[in-house]
Amino acid sequence: MIPSQLARLGFRLVLVKRGEKIPLERDWQNAANYSHDDPKLLAHLKAGGNYGILCGRRGLIVVDFDSLEKYEEISKQLPPTLVVKTPRGYHHHFIVDKPVGQKFPFGDVKGEGGYVLGPGCVVNGKTYECVTTNPIAHSTLEKIQNILGVKENFQKVDYQAAFKGTAPGNRNDSLFKLACSLKTRGVEKPEVFAALKTANENNNPPLPEQELNLIVESAYKYQHTRKKTDEKTIIEKSFHIDEQHIYEEVNQNGKLMFARYDRNNKKIDYVDSIPISDEEIIVPQTGEEIAKEAILLPTHAEPYESTEALDEEIFQFTEKWLDVDYDSRVYLVLNIRFSWLYDKFNTLNYSRALGDTGTGKSRFLRVIGDISYKPMKIAGALTPAVIFRIIDKWKGTLVIDEADQKDSEATEAFIKIINCGYEKGMPVSRIDKENLNNIQFFDTYCPKVMSTRRAFQDKATEARCITTTMRETSRTDIPEVLTKKYFEETALLRNKLLYYRLTNYDIINPEAGMNINLSEFEPRLRQINRSFLGLFAHDEKLVNNFKIFLRDYQSRLIEERGSTPEGLIINSIALLVAKDYQLITLNLVAETVNEEYNPKYEVKSFNVGKKLRPFNISFISRKIDGKTLRILDLDDSHLKNNLSTLFKRYLINQDWGEVLDSKGYRVTGVTGVTQTAINIKTDNNAEKLQESTLTDSTVTPVTTVTDIFLSESDVEDI
């Protein structure tokens, strides 16, 4: 089976799986390779296995013709040598001075770090056969290059590190480099995937196969691994803009091309590529994610009557397929439109569905995500590298289900993406765990639509989201299953929104909302919505309606905060101050929490002090009637300022805010629900004043929410 030309010169051979092109053993470059008469190799061949010829050893290169175009013309110029017919072309073997692998227009040269299958191997029922009996010819790399028309040398490739396996933090990079290296040597995708699968077995822990597929796809589209076609460098992008045109990728029944908008004459046409110089050309992004609809692209740019009519059409579409409250629906319509121009603005907010299973979170992601700008759908057991790479590749709207998965490797990375990706110029930095000097930076600025079962523990993360609380629908008019009509409507809306993006990209003023007064809202709400207002700053009615939405949303935020363990304590202090208690002790605050809000676990005085410490609220020691008490020094201006800030953020009862404001606490503008102030038991050493109901009872007191927010571990931890 092994020809004498290979046996006599002492080349090294690799065990390859039966009927395949994949190495059977790891570390085949260094240790796991054999001489032609090695018993292990002979036993493998006898069992029907294939073998590979290790290139680079003794100067061996193999010219692999995978196209027969011009083969006869070129092969006649090559020195006579051992030639093997393959299922797709021919292998010409040479011994040269510099055994370096490289590509040429009709195939590639296998050099050091690679291998080829030898004569007698069988793949898909087709056999590799010797067609000459010539000895392996000696030549120089330069001479072979000149005949092949190769002008560039490719760097030596080392697979050793990838096949040894790496720890979390370096697995994706290592496998990605391996895939890129195999790609440059002409290895086809199935073989590259199989090689990555073999290398991945040594990773601890291995990556999921879904991610290996993404790595292979990314390697074949990697913009810096540039391909030469007619002497032009090809760069894959889905969006491009120059002085004259705006280009957006579209998918016309599987044909990828660009919608081109002329910024001067305002006309749209379609092109296959974008020449940017004599040497470079831009083509549409490709990838398995398009065919599998993990990325949704418009088919063309569809005109519409007016922006108001487009908003109404989106509103009616969401009402037909999704059950959310009216105010949330209005916000979502605007945020969908905003996503198609997000790169014109410096900040953005995120749309989040919050609720238990069966409340419609998945439907929320479909309906809102499917018509957002270039939705990038990810779910399942993902690793950070997948999220970073898909954002970097498409720069569309990230649509992620169960973003709050516990014990997920991707959760921590996703939190960083949320906290950094709401504002331009805030890349996520990651350190290579195996090389601390290698710092990687990822731009994660893009719209995001997500669903979670619970609020994020990280307060900054929670503050980036505009949340729609989901509930099990009682509507019978919403189809339980997405029908053909749904997909037709989403496709039409994506096309109209593409037209909106192209025709408004130069018109929209990202700073138009800067002068709109938002002083009544919390700093974080102002920050994430300031740019958003630029989308409709010219429409006074829409601005006023959006302010109403923000007031209601801020009210809900305050109510939710007020129902947390910290919030119950702060509200209890507010009640005592409003009732003119002069001595507010730790014990009195704890008793107020327990009596007013009836938490699941009794709050002790030491709980109060520890819970308030992060807010820089401390109790001082003072002797009263011979007893040392821990009290709040209400005459301390610094304490008063801190309490004013906390009352604004946590105070549930609006009328309490008005009373507190009259006592010198700046709580004006607090929005919240009203509830009855129940008479409380006071500390024996506190001055007991007349107690009365501060407000009428208009809303049921929020007492049972503490069963959700306050657990035994909360109490013990404080």
C-alpha cells in the first residue's frame, strides 16, 4: 500500500481514521507518527485504516490540485515526480529547500505542519491511486512557486498547542486559530470541524459542538484571513458606508447582496459587492447562521407611507401576536425603530421580558426580536466567546433567552456585555489566562432584547433594562402557534424598517433630545433614554407620552426597590421621620419593619445597621436616661442629605414625600403608590407623638412582597 518512494526516504506517516481524512491520534505532528514498517502502522492498515504523509519532514511538500482548470498546462511545467490521483484532483510530491505550505489559484501546497492522504487510502468509496512511478523530485520552493504563480509565502503553522487542549479562557482562540490554519491549507469544512472536535476532546471542559460549528463558520469568514480572487482582497461585511452610499446586506431567496442607497439622489439599487480600492472588495457576510435563521436579514427595502403609519403598523403587529400592556407596547414600538438607527446614537437601553415560565417570554423575544435590526438569536449552553464573536461579526440586535441562567459560564460575560454595551466606547476587556500580557477588547455596543425569570442581582445591570413584566395571557385572539402569516408580516416589516434606516440615516439628529427636560427622573433613566428621545424629539405629543411612560416606569422601580429588605428599612425610617419621632433607634426601626410590613423572617436591630452601612447611614451612641442607645443623628446635615437621596429612590408613599419635604428633606418629585400608615409600637425611650393616618387608604399595602425579597439568608447576612 505504501509506495517505495515514501518508504526508501524515511518519511513519517500518520494514522488516519478508516474512510476519513481525520487523524486517529493526537500530537501527530510530534510523537504520534511512524516509519513505513512500524508494526502499529501496519496493523492499522491491515484493519482498513487510512494513513497520512507528514509534510515538512525531509523537505517534503505536496502540490494539491483541487481544480482541473489549467492542470495540464501547469503540471507539464513541474518536474517529473510521484503523482497521486485523488477524488478531486492530483497530488504532486517534491523535496524542496523550504517546505512551507501556501495557497495558489487552483489548489494549495501542503507543507510543514500538514499532511496528505497517501496512495491506497479510501474516502467515500474513492481510492487515492499512484499514476506515475517516478521518484520524488528535488527542486526549490522558489521554482515551484514560479510555476504555480504564487507570489506570497504563508507562515509556518503549529497545531501542537490546540491539540494538547487548553483551559477556559483560551479554548475558543486556540481552536479558532487551528480552524483558520486548516482553512488556509485548503481543508474543507467537514474535515476542519472533525479536526476541531478531536482537539476539543482535550479541552477542560470541552466546548459544545454547537460552538465548534460557529468557530468553523467564523474561521471561513474571518475578515483578516483574506482571500485572493483576481488579485483582489475580499472582506466580508454586512454594513458599509462611504461618502456617496450606504450599504446594507439583504438576503434575496438565498442570494446575499447589498441594498445600496445613494446619499445624493436618494435612490436605492442592489449590488453584489463593493469595490473600495484596486486591491480590496467588500462582499456580504456569509454563514450557517443565515440559513438556520439565527440571523434574519431583509430581502429588500420596501417604501412605506409615513413614519407614523410605520409605527402604527408595528403597533398593530405586536398587538396581534403578543400580549403586553399598552404603555409597554408603545415603548417597544419606538425601541424597535430605534434599533434600526442605534449606531447613530451614543447610548441605548435594553428591552427585557421578566416572568416565570408560561407567561409569554419566548413569544416576546420572537415578536420583538424578529423585526429588530439584524436580530442575532442565541440560546442554550453558550460560552462567552460565542456571544462576543457574533456581536463582532454582525453588529445587530442581540436576542437572548434565559439571560439569567444560574451557574452558566456565559452569564458573567453577559452581565459585562449589558453593563458595557449600552454606551459607545466602552469595550469589554478580557485577559488571556495563559498569557496575562495578552488583553483582548470587544465592542459590545448594540441593541439587546432579552428574557429573564428574575431580576438581575447586579443593580447596574438591572438599571440598563426597560422591563416588561409578563403574565399568562387571557386573550383568546392571539394565535398559539406562529403561522405563515406571521412570517410574511415580519418579513414585510423588516423590509420597511430597512427602508427607514437607509432613508433616515443622514436625517436623524442623535443630539436632538439633549435639551428635553428630564430632571424629574432618576439619573440612570435619564442616561439610557436621553439618546432614545432623539428619535422623536420633533414630536411634542410623542415626547409627552414617553414622559408619562417614564413616570409610571420610575414609580414601579421605586415600588420594587421599596419592597426589598433595604427598602423596607428605609421606608420605616421615612415613616418615623414623617411622624416626627425625635429618637429613632435601631430597635425602633426594626420593630417598625416587623409591624408595618410583616416580613417572613423577623428583622433584628443588628440587621438594620448592617443593611444601611453600604448607604453610609450610621447610628451614633447616645446616653438617654442612663441607657446607651444607637440613634440616628437627624441634626447631621450629611446624614440628612443621604436620607433625602434614599427617600427619593425607595419611598413607596408619595404623600410621605410631601411631608418629608416640609421637614427639610428634598424628596420633591417622588412618584409612588399610596398606602395607609399603620400605627406602630414605639421604643420605650422614644418620644411618642400623636399617631394618625397620613393618607387615605387607596391601595392595598405591599406587605406580602417581602416573602419574595426577604429570605432567612437575607436576615442572617445583614
